[in-house]
Amino acid sequence: MPPECAIPETLCPSPLSTLPERLMQAFLSACDAGETLLAWHLLQMMESYLWRLPPGRLAARDQAALVAGHRLLWSLVRGG
């Protein structure tokens, strides 16, 4: 991580990743750490970002990642 970046590496800008990809990486890290509340907030941020995209700009992979994220979080909260 560059020294000037004071935020977690998963949220640092990268020329190879988009904001939804970075949010999903941070979401998965939070899930792995058992931080379900943080994971939920990150998923909400991703959903808000995707809803604000102009019509036709929502990538199918971003939609699929959002649905998968909701399913993963639901299974973690339910203890399964």
C-alpha cells in the first residue's frame, strides 16, 4: 500500500479496478473477518453507487456481484 494512502488497501484507487470491485473486495474482507455490520454498510454503498449509474451503464457482473453479496451476507447473519 502506498504510504500516502491512509485507507485500507482494498479501497485504495487502482487503475485496474472499479469502485464496485473495490467495494466488493472490502465487503469480502469484512465478511472474512466476521464484521457483518461493516459488510452490510459496504454492500449498501455498492448498491447506492450502482443505482446512481446512468441507464445502460450497469454491468451484468456488478449486478451479479451485488446479488451474490446479499446472499453471502444473509447466510452469515443466519449462521449458515
